[in-house]
Amino acid sequence: MERGTRLIHTGSEGDPHTGAVSTPIYQNVIFSQPDVYAPGEWEYSRLGNPTRAALEKSIAVLEGGRYGFAFASGMAAIAAAFLMFGSGDHVLVSRDVYGGTFGLAHRLLPRYGIQVQFVDATDPDAVRSAIQAHTRAIFIETPSNPLMKITDLPAIAALAKEHGLLTMADNTFLTPYLQRPLEAGIDIVIHSATKYLGGHSDCLAGLVVTDDPKLAREFHHLQVSLGAVLGPQDSWIIARGLKTLKVRLEQQQQTAGRLAEWLLTRPEITTVYYPGLAAHEGREIHFRQADGPGAMLAFRLPDEEKARLFVNRLRLPVIASSLGAVESIVSMPVLMSHTSLPEEMQRELTLDRCLVRYSVGLEDFSDLQADLEQALVGS
């Protein structure tokens, strides 16, 4: 099936008992057992729930894996992935990651003896040189948040396999509709399903996919032990969002490309970051491993005051830390999503108060363009 068709027909839709087209919301905690010595398939919702299982099957199919796991948030999913490691283990993490991921890796994991080293994942040689005898995994994000830096997935996967390391990729920005890291050799794919997969700013969720049965057993153990599972109502909401992902993301991506090209022409903007632009660093690598540039872009204004005035003058986007929704969302990462980074690292990564991140929604291009123009002129 084509990618758009597969979003709707994953094999987990519907209810075989009633013929309902939509998987029912099994708002249960416990399930009656036929025999105390022979429990049925469903027992207790922390261990498994039919609604959550339908979503987990869907995301596994879409990512090209066999095992999916739904968590209470994107950060719960990322935390579970890192908790596969223990005291004395060394993990490499891309320097260009979501601020929440950085905060977890920088502040919390060292408390449990997990050593984290941040590396430039866009440079395979830099990653190779950082590998130590006790390194266990590499965590990457491509395109990165918020500067859209591109990491070569097959290159990192090959390097990891050469050294017997696990690879983990955050695929939130592109979703399985545009990029499927498992196909490039990555071991674990993670999503903040709160973003594009849900798509309506109304549900927190995290998803994990792997094709490795040993890793799947570990994730199931973590899911059950931590208890950070996605509830049935939220599972149903995310599953419903998946069905419209193609039409939403295609439209958002088309608008984002036009806006990025237009922003390049504006004298008020100094730099535009968008993988679809001809001059974007890593563009060739991106289009070898992805089916489109996505709908996230970032850009810089000349100074902090102009950036502040610009963001506050915008009328259509919501000022918020999230992304990937039907409404456009604007943020200043250094003040919002990436505040957990130390100032020194913010400077090193050029995350300053001139940088604006823009998640393009489903509004018409002409309206978003006019809104950006009036905000630029006024600032």
C-alpha cells in the first residue's frame, strides 16, 4: 500500500466483535478472567489495553517495525528508552536535541550513574571518536530541533553496528509518513505523538517502535514497571489523528516550503533554516532518507528586540512550546523549549534570542504570509 493508504489501513482498525469501524475506547482498568489458572488476553490496563494495543500495532506497522509501545508523553517514551541503561554505561546524545531530552540527559541520567556525552551527530567522524569501551548507545534527532540540522541515519546506524551499539532516533518532526528510521538501520524510533501524530494540541502521548524482539521485551518491562502508559481515551485520540496525517502534513509541508522561500527574500530576516531550501546544509542527505522536508522552519532576525516585537505582533500563530498542530505555533526556543540548556551551550549551538521557530499549521498560505509581513514591517 502507499503511505497514505497505510495510515488508514494498518490492520488494527475496527472492532471484530461488533463491526464498529473505529476501535472502541475500552475505558477499563480490570478485565474479568474466565479461569483463575488460565487468564485471558486482557487482565489489567497497565499491562495492556485493547485500545492502546490497536494504536501500538498501528505505529509499529507505519514505522516498519513489529513492536509498538504507547507512553503517557513523549518524554516518558524517551525516559524509558534511556532507562534501558544503567550505572557505568556511556551514551552518546546529539547536541542538537529537544530541550526536554537535553534536560533528562544532562541532569537526571547522571544521578543514576549513566554517563552522557553530547556530540555533533551530523559528523560521523566526531561520533566515532567519542565512542568508548563502555559506550552503549547513540541517540539522535533529524532534522534537529530547532535548527533543522541533518544527521545521516544510515551512516550512524552502520557506525553503531560496527561497535555493537544501539541507536535511537527521535522522529517527531517528520513522522513515519515522511521518514522511517528503522529502514535506515536504526534500532529504536521514538515520537512525541503529542505533535503531528495527534495533530490537534489536545493530547499528550509518546510512542516507541522497534523491530527487535529482545528490545521489545525490555520496553514492555519498562512500560509495565514505570506505569507511564497511555490511557485508552488518549490512545483513541492519537489513533484517530494518524488517519488524517497525510492530508494535514502534505498541506502543512507545502505551505512551509512556500513560506521558507518567501522569508529568504525578506531583508528583515538574516537566516532561514528549512530542509527544503536549496542551500540548507545537509539537504542532499535529508532527501536520501526522507520523503519530504516537513513543516517546521526556523529563522533569525537581526537582534533580540526585533525578534521580540515580531513574535508579539503575529496574529495567527499561537505563542507556545509545542508544534505539529492544525494551528500554526511560534516560539523562541531559547526562552521556551530549550531553557534547560546551559547558557554556554546555547551560545555554542547559536540558540539566541534572535531565533524564532515556526510550526506551520493548516491556515491558508496567503493569510500566514500576510501575517508574517505585517509583523516584520512592524518590528
